[in-house]
Amino acid sequence: MNLYLTYTVFVFESQQVRFVGTPEKIEWVAADIVAILYPQADPHNYSNYLGKVPAIWKDHKPIMTPPW
């Protein structure tokens, strides 16, 4: 059984955003959203931005990213 989810890429203003789920329930990769909303943010500090997201909005899923 594969424990990892595969993702689909959506392009928003020339930036790639990964997501999993279905068209009815899309789940975005939070780091990609932070990169778009805060382009000056250091990727090592994304947790500072993600820490402000309400827990009810968060879910943790293992996602395969290249290179696999």
C-alpha cells in the first residue's frame, strides 16, 4: 500500500502550487501558498507563517515530491 499521496500542480501567476484531494475538496500544499503570498520569506522560516493558520485548517499528509 502506498502511504504517500501524489499531487497535481496548479499554476497561479506563473508559480506552481501543489495540491492533493478532489475537485470538491482541494488540499493545497501550505509551503507553496506561503511562497506565493510572502515571496520574500525564507523557506527555512515558513513555520513562522504556517503557525498562524488555525489548527482546524491544517492536516498533515505525506506527499511525494521529486526526486522520488
